[in-house]
Amino acid sequence: MASVQTLHLPDKDAKLGCGFDSTCREVTKVQPGSLADQHGVAPGFILMSINGDDSLTGDIKEKLKARPVTLQLGPKEAKEVVTEASPHSPPEPEGVVTLVAMEGSLGFGVSAFPPVETKIWVKKVEPEGWAAQHGVKEGFQLLKVQGQEASSMSNEAFRSAMKSVRPLELTFQSAPEAADTEREAHLPAKTHLPTEAVNVKVPDSPPAQPSVTSAAVDEELESLRTKLASSTDELRRAQAELTEVSQKSQASQEELTELKEQLAAKDRDLMVVNQKLLASNASNDEEAKKEIAELKRRLEEQEEELKRTKQEVEAAKASHERHIAESQTQAAPPPAAERPTEPGLAEGDFAKRVREAAEVRDLKQQLELEIKSLRGELEGLKAEVDVMRSALKGHHGDLHPPVPVSNGLADVDLFKVVQPLLRPGGERRSQALQAVEVALRNGASPNSWKGPGSPLQSAVQARAPDLVGCLLKAHADPGEIDAHGVSCAAGGGWELMLWRRR
């Protein structure tokens, strides 16, 4: 037969988990896993009391909703109730008392913890505790806990119930008082339980105490010794495991320290590499800036030279036009009315004018050659400026060294490049000579060009020994014949000799 169950709901969050009929007295359903289900409440159980009141008067539904509340539920055929016996309830068996601890400390210890084959006795009752207040004395036998045989419970369930389950139903068996002295002599060392204050109802009749035999005490002591030996073995195993873990931890700590040192060394190496890289970048930046500044300076000089050359070309054009106008004016024959009548004077004047016309033609040819030379020099300067601009643009694109000037002059005709060297007293001869050397290295022929004659013949006629030497170094042919059948070696032997002496 199912026993009476006491359920305590301390606050509004606690749920009973069962439903009642319209009278709120009989359980009709139980929710699985709920508090009612955990305490064994089943459909058909009846509500026996609310907060210790078994009269069940007033609004029962509202009382069930109130918190905190303590309820007792049991089957209809139950013969015992876990509260103070009602006038109509049958009395407990003689010497047996059932108490319910509602909350707080129990205030007593026990002789042994289940599961045990011996009986469990009450030990060391606290004077002002719950057990003492409700008549429990040393030597009482603890029969049941929550309706279960105390000696057959598991150790964990027994300890948990005695410590924290509230309300807690406890059933004791009292013994005659005459056996107190003998029982105390045979009880083993006292054990204490953590307890909490409790409200219970107990009968007014004084309890009796059972006797304890020496064999039971010896048996209990042997059980305790066995447990102590088992606990000692477990403690030794735990200490061994702890020592092993400590050793592993120490090894791991040493390995971690070594890894940290290696990481620090790697960080230092990386820092050194970064510093070197920064220093290298700074040096490259500085060199690139200097090269850019030098290219800008050279570009400005070339642009100035180009501007001066343009001005000279314009001046030559203007002078040429003036000479042409003057020659046309002087060469025009006077009208017939203005001609001298004397034959001798007319012939002399005509010869003079013919000579003047020839001089004008020579001057015109000289100016045309000079203009052509200036134009060639202008083209060469333009080519140099384009190369320098390309190199400067490359510097703005990245910080690598500029492209050599020779790459820009590979397609420049040698005739345009040598023009500054063919004019007497020409400025910037060293740069023009360097440009010629670059053009020769990049494939320009030293024996032919797009202009009249050949490069070597023009250099000899212009009396430019530096240009002659440059062309001969490039394997120009000194024995070539000009349009008049004269070789460079014959017509300009002084220049060749001068170069060979160098």
C-alpha cells in the first residue's frame, strides 16, 4: 500500500504538478516529472491536510494557491497520516512514532550510515534541537525515512534526505528507559549530521529505548574499519595521481618557458630585420631623391638650351630673310632710262653687281647650312629632353635606378646628334660628344648618316678633333673617298695625326 506523502511548496515558483476534482480533494491527474510525481503521488490520492490542518474547511482552492504551503496526500485506504493523529485516526503501534520535519536542523546523529545489516540508532541529541523538542532521545531506533526502510537506503539518498529534503518524514522506535545505560555502553563513536530547524508534531507519550548487543557494536566497528581502509587506498591513489599530474604540469611549464624564450628570440630577430629593412628603404629613398633632383636639374638646363636654340634659329631665319630681300633689291637691273650712257661705266657697274649677287648666293648657302645645323642640334636636344623626361617619369613610378640614356637614343640619327660639334665654338660639347658615343654604342653607323657626305668627312671639315677621335674609336673608315675623290686621310691629315698623338 502506498504511503502518505508530504509536499512542501516554499514560493510562487514551486509547482505541485497535479490536478484535483471539482471539490479539490481527490487527485485526478499527475504531470510526469513534477514534484507530485517525484513523491509517488498518483491519480486517486486524496488531499489529507493543508499546513497541518486536516479539517479542510474554507476556500481550499485559494489555500492550494498560497505560498508557502505544506500538503499531505495519500491513498484513500491509508491508515496513517504524517501529522498529529486526528481523533478518528488509529494510533501508532506501541513505541513507534512518526514525525515530520518541516524545515531547519534535525538536531541528532546516527550510529551508522546505510546500507547496513544492523539497526540504526539515534546518537547525541542536541539539547535545544528539533529532536529534543519532540521527545527523540539517544537509543531510539531510526526505522524509516520518507517511508523507506532506513537501513536499506543508499548512502547517498540517506545523506541527501537527512540534510536537505524538507518536509522530511521520520519514523522512530522507542525503547524501555531501563535499557538506556546498557545501550549507551555499547554504542560506537557518535556521528553528526548537518541539520536544519524543523516544525513537527509528536505524540505526548514518553518513548522506550531498545537494547544494543556487543556483537552489533563489533560488527559496526568492523564495517567502519573496512570503509576506512578503502578510503585510505583511494586517498593513496589520488595522491599518486596528483603527484603524476604535478610532474606533468612542471614539465609543461618548462616547455612553455622554452617556447616563450624561442618566441622572444624570433621577435628580436624580426625586429633587427625590420630595422635593416627600414634603413635600406630610407637609403634607397634618399638616393632616388638625389637622382630625381639631378634629372630635374638637367632637364631644366636642356629646356633652357632648347629655348636658346629656338631663339637662334628664329634670329637666323630673320637674318636670312633680310639678306634675301637685300640681294633681290641689289640684283634687280635698273630701268633703261636710268642706265648710264657711257659704255665703260655700265660694264663696271654690272660686274660689281654680279659679284655682289654671287656673294649673296654664298651667304644664302651658308645661312641655309647654319639653319640646317641649328635644326639638327634642336632635334638632338629634343631627343635628349625626351629621354630625360622618360627617366624622370620612371623615377616617379618606382624607386628603381633610372633607365640609361642610351635606351632613348637608339633610334636617333647621328646627323642630328653631331650638329653641336660641327659649329665652331659650340657650347656644351662634352654633353654632345657623350650623346654621339651613346648613339654609336646603340647601333648608329660611324660611316653614314642622313646628311650630306659622311660623319668623318664632316668632322674633318669642321676641324673637330674630339668628334674625329670618337668616330675612329667606333671604327670609322679613314680611307673613304668624298665626291671630289679626296680621302679623309689626305684632306684632314692634321686632325688624324692630332687624334693619334692623344
